[in-house]
Amino acid sequence: MTKYRFEIGSQDWFKRRQPTPTSKVIKEVRLPNFQKIDNSYCTMIVEYEDGEILELEARIVMNDGHGRFPPKWSAQGLNPHGISILVRLIED
């Protein structure tokens, strides 16, 4: 089984709003059933430094680079309470 590494991406959708400061710091994000299949879904497990663990449903997306750049994979996890986490696949 391939082990993937991810980095947490920023989501700055508050262009016309004030950003809401968040006190929670993410310690680790895992996607145990991640597969490189565009527009598919997997489970995202988010662990915060305070010990809280959330399980989110994540959509996997591939940006193909339009032939000029190598493809890049990302996953965005959401839950019914409005929590949204974006991660990008780091390929070595």
C-alpha cells in the first residue's frame, strides 16, 4: 500500500469579510483510504493539538496542469458543522 504525505492548504474565502481567528491548531491530517481517482471521495481524519479528532468526508480533485505543469492532487474535507480542511498531496 502506498503511503501518501499531505500538506495543509489555506482557504482564504473572506475577501469581503473579516477572517475568523481560529484557536485550534491542526497536529495531523490522515486520509487512510486516499486513491488518485479524480472526483472521488475518501475519509479525512483531522487531529488537533488539543487532542480532538474529527472525521470528515473529503472530495479528491486533480488539477491536470493543462499540459504545462505536472498534475497536482488535493482533497477537501467537509462536515455538517461547516468545518472545511484543504490538503495537497506531496509527491517525492
